[in-house]
Amino acid sequence: MSFWAVEGNEGGFLPAEKASCDEALPYGLYEHVRVEKELLELARAGELRTSIAALPFIEVCLSEGEYQSHKHNKHQAVRLYTAPEQEAAFSLFGILAGGYVHALSATGREDEDTKTIEIPACVAVPFRRLSMSVGRLPIWDYAGCVLSNWKIKDSTRSVSLENIEILRTFTNLEAEKWFYKIHVVIEAYGGQAMAAVFKARAAAKLANSQKMKHLYLVQDLVPLASEVNECLKRLSACVQMMKLTFSRMPEKCKAEDFYNIVRPWLAGWPSRGVVYGVPDDDNAEVDNKAKAITQVLGGGSGAQSSLMPCLDAFLGVKYAPDDGSAACPGMKKFIEQLQKYRLHMPIEHCHLIQTLEKENVGIRSFLSHCNNVVGIWYPSKKDKEMEEPHNNDNEYKGDIDNTQDGNGSSEFFMDSIPMVHREQQRMEALKLSIELYELKKNYNQVVETMLSFRRMHVGFATLYISRQAKDLARTASEIDGAKILENAAVGTGGSTFAKHLMHHIDDTRQCLYKIRSPPIPEIDIEERLQLDREPEKSWYSYGMYEALQDHIDKLSSLFGIINDDANDSDVDLMF
């Protein structure tokens, strides 16, 4: 299993390998680690940039061949062959690069130099090399500050806020550590959520297979629907635990501490840009053209997590297109920004999001398929009252032509099935209708929990950023106050987050189903008479009448269904 594998990994998007990324750092990076541990003290003393620039230049060797070729080079070399070693080093150089760029602004000092900031070669060169190796942009991202930035204290216990330790921080303060811990534990519960997603996805794939497209085999769908129901219940419980973990943020990370101390270090590169420096000597094996490239990258952000995009893709939650309305201007630009965040995600995570978004086996597709099957066997007006999803882009589009004649009717299909098997399938379809009711109810529960999580996210964004900025702006000059509010409107990842988070809540809400009761089965009078004429083919000889009656009783007791259109004689004729 690869380092960033998700399927089959109980940690989900957390690293699949148990080894701590901290233990993976070679001794050759000792000086770099020392500066990282003293970063805030050096910054407050005005010595951080000098200390970082004075670090020894280290050649990063990603294979034994590279190491052997660099043995006689005047620069020291370190071997980083494995994924944990490379991720640990990438995180270390990322925090040093961020420390150098924000050394003045994060400590409340004005940087009078308006030129681009050049990160010293001793950090920039290995950082860029590792960036190409791990497949992410050269800045301290969400994967570096959260996903791979922890180790477990007691391996016999599960991941929890009390049982993990954060490896690297800008400030070494409890507020920053707690901020990362909250996200690590959310991701851990997200791993359990993804396990439920993969299991439900496998059932949906089976239902989407060629065999299951034949609506005659209803009995094969019933256990799959039951399995998906259990997955949805588990998924809802996991999202609820994610929300409860998120709610503990204020315990040790106060809003004022986050805004004034932690957040400035997590910001992206300033608008004037950053240059990744190269060695001055001509013998350095570095592309010197890189020295002229100025980059402006977004910093670490929760939007770089792959968890919520994967859950959205599975549940069928989509961003509404930008219609140019005043209610949410710039939505198209915001969606483009979200796509850019994927450049900060591990490649395996990005591929998984794309797969879930493109394939036609999401949960809504499965529910639509079940709804179609029930409608084939019970094409009554009650069945038509079962509401279709709001967003049907991912509905099941299986081959149902084999159930219809040239006129688009299912009569030919029904007539071709022996009577006893036809009634058996109707009984199975009734079971499926009950499962479908539960599916929609459990799906709605997941969506409601997601909505609650997102509302909490908006609340924290308001409390920890917007409100803090307004309080600070009141005591500042008019010009400085306007600048503070402008900066607060942009998240650490570089997006104008607040209004679009609210818009996405609306998108999520649109996915809720309007649930109505399953249909009570009706048997055609002619079919009933035919069963009476052929008792050897009747339900009684197969013991199916009693089974169906049990399901009818269950429907009546669960949903209190009353057939307003049926009189007493109709009821007698049904059975």
C-alpha cells in the first residue's frame, strides 16, 4: 500500500504507513530542525531570516544512484529514499520557507522592501526538488501541516485529541498544535467515513453491472439496498463525530490567538511574489532559470483536504454554476480556486476525487435505480408520488429497454414472466420499496449532518477571522482598518471563503429528498382470478402469500398507510 493510499487504509486520507514522519528525518537535517523548533523566538528577535539563510546547503538524494554521484560533491547530501522520509523533509523545508517569507509580517513588523522575497537556496533548492518528487506545489500545505504532521503517543489506542502529538509548528504554542490536532482527528473519523463510502460504492457498482440491469432480478437488489443502508448509517455517525471534534476547537485555540498569532504564519505568498533562490556557484545542478520565476501561492487551508470533496462527490453534492447574479458573484472564480487547491493535494487523493466525480455509481444513482425498479413492479399513482432527487445528473442510466416493448410499455415484459415468478418478484419489489424508504431517510440524515458541519465551519470562520478583523479595524486608522478587513476576507488558501461557504450550504441542502411512504401493493383482479384457476402455481404452494402479508402489515404499521381509493370489496379482492 502506498503512503497516501485511501481505499483499504483505515486512516483514510492520513498516511497509510504507521511510521512517524518525524522519525524519518535524517541526522543531516539537524540544524534545520533546530531552527524550526526556535522559529518564533528567532522571529521575535528579528534573527529568523539570518538564521535560515545561514543553514548549510543540503543536496537531496532520492535514490542510491544520486547519493553515490554526490558523494564527492562539496555540498553535504542526505538520503531520502522512502515516502515518509520525503514527506517529513518536505514539511520541514515548507515551514522554513514560510518562516522566512512571513518573518516580519507575522510578528507585526512592516517589511519596507517592496521587491519580491527570495527564499535562500539552502531551503529553496531542496524544497523545490522534494516538491517535484511528492507532486505538490512548494509551500507548506494541508498535507504537510496536518495529514503527515503528527505521531501517536500510545499505539495500542486509537487516534484522539489526547493521544496524538504534533511534530512541527511555526509558533510551538498550544493554540497552533490544537488547531492541527482537531483537523487530524477529523481526518481520522473521515477514514471511517470513507470505509463506508467504499463499501456502499461497491454495492452500487454491482447494482450497475450488466446482470443487475435486468429488472426481473429484484431479489438481488434487496440485500444490496440493505447493505447500503447500513453504510449510510455508519457514514452519518462518522460525520457527526467529525462535527463534535470540530466543536472542541475553542477549548485550547482561542479566536484571538488564532487570528493574531497562528493565522499570519499560515498565509500564502504575498502579492509581490516569492522567488526560490539558487546557489551562486556555477557547478550547482539546478535550473538557473528558476531564479527568475516569481510565484504567488496560496497557503495551507482546510480546502486542500480531500475528505469533503470525496463525500460531496459520493453524495452527489455539486456547486451551483455561476449565473452572474448579485446573490453570489464570482462563483465561477471560486470554483476555479477550488480546482487549484488540488495541486496541493497528494496525487492519489486528487485522483480519487476525480474518479468519484466522474463515475456513475454514486449513492443518488443507486437510489434512482432502486426507485426505477420499484416503479416497474408497482406503476401506480402512489409509486409516482415518491419524489425524485433534486439533482438527477448522476441518476442511474442502466439498460432498461429489455423491460419494454417497442411502445415503451412494460406489459410485454410482464407477460413473458410466469405468473408465480411475477408475484415473487413483486414481493421482492415490496421489500425493496421499504429499503428505499430507509435509504432516502438515511441519506437525508447524512446530508443534514453535513449541513450542520458546514454551518459550524461558517460560524468558526466568522468568529475566528471576520469578527477579529472587525474588532482590530475599529482601533486602527481608516486606511489600516480597510486593509485589515480586505485581508480578512481572503482565507489562508487565497479564496474569498465566507459567502461561498454559505452558497455551498445551499447546494448541499438542495440534495435532500422529499420522502413519502412506499406503495401498498395491488394485485390485478384478473391476475388474482388466474391464480385461483391455477392453484398449483399459486402463492400458497410456495409459502409466499404469508411472506407478502407480513410485509403489508409492516408497511401499514410503520407508515400508517390508508388506501383512500379502496373500499371494503377492493381489499377483499386484493388477497
